[in-house]
Amino acid sequence: MAPTASSSSAPNAGDSKSRLLRFTGHRNFRQRLILSLVSQRPVRIDSIRPDSSSPGIRDFEANFLRLLEKVTNGSHVEISYTGTSILLKPGVIAGGKVVHDCSLTRGIGYWLEWMVVLAPFAKKELHLTLRGVTNMDGDLGVDTIRTVTLPHLTLFLPLDSLSTLASSLELRIAKRGSAPLGGGEVHFRCPVVKHLSTVNFVAPGRVKKIRGIATSTRVSPQMANRLIDAARAVLGRYIPDLYLFADVYRGEDSGKSPGFAITLLATSTTGAIHSAEAASKATDPGLPEDLAQSAARMLLEEIASSGCVDRSHQPLVLLLMALSPQDVAKCTMASPTANAVQMMRDLKEALGVSFKITPASDATTALVDGAEDDDAEEEDEQKKMLQKLANPELFAYSCVGVNFGGFKKVG
């Protein structure tokens, strides 16, 4: 479990030292660096894997720091000799055209997930090109970021400019690349805004459709079809509006390693999105049928947890709520994950924002239309799932934002 953050300030220290954020451990490494940039407070992270056989920051964490230096102007990073401590003095989020080669030990989503948060506050419109592994188990895939993360971001974009922003907020997948050699390439473009808008998303609604995309690189195109057939066999009994399609890349656009992945998302009547994904491992790809069934069951778990935001995006939404105008932002979500709890602690530390969490007993349940709960032949697991769907544990999260204005020049 990640240790609780604690601030450190010396009585006679200068202003910069008194504003220093201090954290310990390697968990939530990226979110703490992002909080340093949006709060404009230097951050020091100590005790990064001190007892490990190879102590200190990993290659992908150092790579993330290099990306931050590229998208900002004036940021200064200090890494201790052993690598177990780092100090970031934040600069201005500059934006502009940035090309970055990601470490192949993590998926591109490791970098892109938090760049999506920084991009709207940049001085100039961000055009980001990332190269590496597009889908990897443990990190958000580029398809999930395109179909789930970006719609979550649009909830916070001003309504009066949404029509003009829609065309300039995009994620384009130029090449796909699987582990271990990667070879994928994505292009992310995001406009800048003066301020976010206040979110009020309290009705999860009912799931009305499920969509999915199966991808394959350097393997037979039949693999994507097998993924689709296996996922449809699980999800088809719950909802009629189900559409899964294959996205097969060939030649140079298919990266340097064989692999396959599937991304699934369920959309509700109110626009709430729940997602799940699974990607083959480089060492043991396994059968596509097993991978698809695992992803389908994860999606049903997400639907069962209900809420307006899926669990993997809770920290991102909580951060955007804290950066919103000085008005009460409200959102209904499932019980907080460990990452969401740590995000709320870190937000209290960095921005002074506190969240109020109350049971949302009156929230609309996210029942799946067309579920066959009267089938006497159903297995026990499916019955438990349906009971959980009918009675999800929901909470209303609310806070007053700090009205972060970003670095765009006014005028």
C-alpha cells in the first residue's frame, strides 16, 4: 500500500523550500510529478525502491521525466547518485510539437495517460508523437485512451468551445507495435483552454451498447476474428446491441513483434463509459479465446461496479475536478480504488482540495438491458453478477475546484 504523503517545511526556510512537496516510495510516481506541474510547487520523492536488488527509478520512469522536460519549459530535474531520490522544480507547460521514443518496458499509455491531463493547460497547442508499444498488459492501451480517456476529458472542456475543440482533440494510431520490440506510433493533438468547466455527472444510466476492437500485429488476421468470436460468446447473452470489429495492421504499420489485443467498452444512456482490455504477453501469448473471455468478464465487472466513470479513470477525473472552477463539481463513481484514495490525499497536499464522499443511494443503477436473469440454467457466477448489477455500491464525490488557468496567454 502506498505510504501516506506528508509535507515537510522548515520554519526558517525560504519560500521555495516551504512550498516543497515531499513524498516517499515509487507508487503514484507520475501523478505526483503532474501535481507538481499544475500546482507549480517543487516536489521531492525519496525512498524509491531502497530495498530492491536494483534500487532507484526504472528506465521507464526516467523516460517519463525526459518527456516532461520536452513538454515543459524551465523544468529542472535532479536525480540522486543512487537513483532513490528525485527533485523536480516545475517549469511552464509549453506544448508545441514533441516527438518522443518511449521505453519498451511499458506501453505507450504509461506516458500518454497523464499527458492528456497536462495538454489542455499548455502555452501552445500540443502535437505529441509517441513511439513504442501500443498495447501492453498493465498499462492503458491506446484504443482505451482514444475511446474512453478523451471522452472523459471532454466532460471538462467548456461547452461553448466544444464544437471547435472537437476537431482538434484527437488521437491517431499511425502504427501498432506489440511487446517486446514495439514499433508502434501514435499522434496526439489537444487544444488549449483558458479554464475547465465544472462537471455535474451524477446519473450512471443503463448500459445500452457494447463496442470493441480486436487488433493483431505480425500474426494471422484470423487471430482478431477468434478474439471477436470468443468475446461475443460471453457478452452476447447480456445485451443485443453488440458490435466488435477487427483492426489488422500489415507490413511496416504492424510494428516489429507479433501480438494481439482486444479493447471493449460499454456506453450507457447518459454517456457513462466502462472499459476493459487485454493484451497478449511477449513471453507467453496464450490463446486468443482465453484473452477475449478474460477481457469480457472484466468488462462485466466494470459494468457491475457502475458509476459514471470506470475505476481505471477515477484518479484522472478526481484531478480534473480539483482543477475545475471554484464551484462544486459532482460525479458519481464506485467505491474508490487504492489509486483514487492516494490521488485524493495528494490533491489535499498539493492543492488543498478536499473531497466529500457520500453514498449515492438514489443513483440510477446500471442494469444491462436484455440480461437473462430468469434463466434457470444460469451458473452461480452469472447470478451473482446480476445481483451485483441490480444493487451496485455507488458514491457521490464532490469538491470545490481551484480554477487552474493553465499557461495560455490571455489576449
